[in-house]
Amino acid sequence: MSYRLSQSEFRAKHLSSYDAASVEQYEAWTRQIGESDELAVLADIAQVFEFAEGMSGLDAGAGTGAMCRILRRIGGLELSALEPSSLMLERLINKPELNSVRTCQGFCDSPNDQSLFPSDYFDVIISRQLANGLYDPLAAMANWRHWLKPLGTVLIIDGFYSRSAWASLDTDFADCLPLAANQSLVTVPYLLEIAGFTVTHAGMMQATNALLSTRTAKYLVVAKVD
């Protein structure tokens, strides 16, 4: 007997959990992200990474476009969004401010997902609130490394969620997803190093965590392709 769901079983449950009502609930949450929240995220990133004009970027696990909206505050970026839920992507596509974002429907944490984009395609890949939901973090990181150009960068933003944060779901994802209840700042950097990255930063998001709206402490990890 397996100690967790198979990846195909997990993906099916994940997609079925995002019906129209759930997507609307998710979108209502993202609408609460105001200008101060967005500027705080950019301030935290600016401390450790500098975007440049003409960079191509991928928002991995884009949802309805919250991170894309934040990145739109930076001029000159060519943005793409990867998201497995068609209903989530539909919300993103229908936002006028995101109409120039290229979209792709799919997951990123299986070797079979590597064909979604060519090798050496992006300058930077950003994931926000995705790492805790990856079934296979190492496979995702291997794919990101394949998609990044030489000297490309991955930025991972996530939070220190407890097991109880997953208790309301039908499936106990805390015992299915390796980073679901991660409480260590070293775990993600360690996995990135195994995947062949060089970690350049791992720390708490000071500006973001200082906001009253931040309920779960957030961290940021930055790593480059050798």
C-alpha cells in the first residue's frame, strides 16, 4: 500500500476541488490583496533580485493572476502564466490588465510536464504559494532549471503553514505533499541545490510580514542556474 495518493490521483482531486464556487472564493481572496500588499512583495524581492527590461518571466501556479498583477507593476517584462485549472486561467485571461500575459494550462511537477516549454526559454521563474502544493518539488525544480536560460533565476515565495491549515480539505494533503507543512527555511534551498541550482538568498519577507494583512509568515528563496 502506498504511503500517499498517486500523482494522477492527487491531480484529479486538485482539479475537482476548483469548481466555479471555489474559484470565486479564491478570487475574492485575491481581491483583498491591495496596493500596500503588492508593493511590499516587490520591496522584498528588490532586496535580493533586480528585474531588467525585456526579461521573460513565468508565473508558475498563477491561479487567477495575483502574482502577474504584481509583476505588471514592473515595466518591460514579457510574462507567461502556467496554471492547471481552466477556470482559474479563464479568470486571469479575462482581466484587462493581464491581456498581454501568455497562458499555458498545465502542472509543472512531473517529468512529463517538461515539454510545456522549450529549454533555455525564460530569464526568471516565480512561484507564489505554489511550493506547498507541489506533489513532486524536485521534478518541478528540474523542469524550471530546464526552462530557464543560462544564469536564469527562480524565485520561490511561500509560507510556513501548519498541518491544521489543511484540515478542512477532504483529502489530508499534509500527508501527501512534501512541503505542505514545511516549518524550516532550509528545506526549499536544500531541494534547489539537489536540483542543480545555486541558492543566492533564503530569508523571511520583512516588508510583507510586517503587514497586518499577512496571517502566515512568508519566506523568499532565490536560486540561479549554474
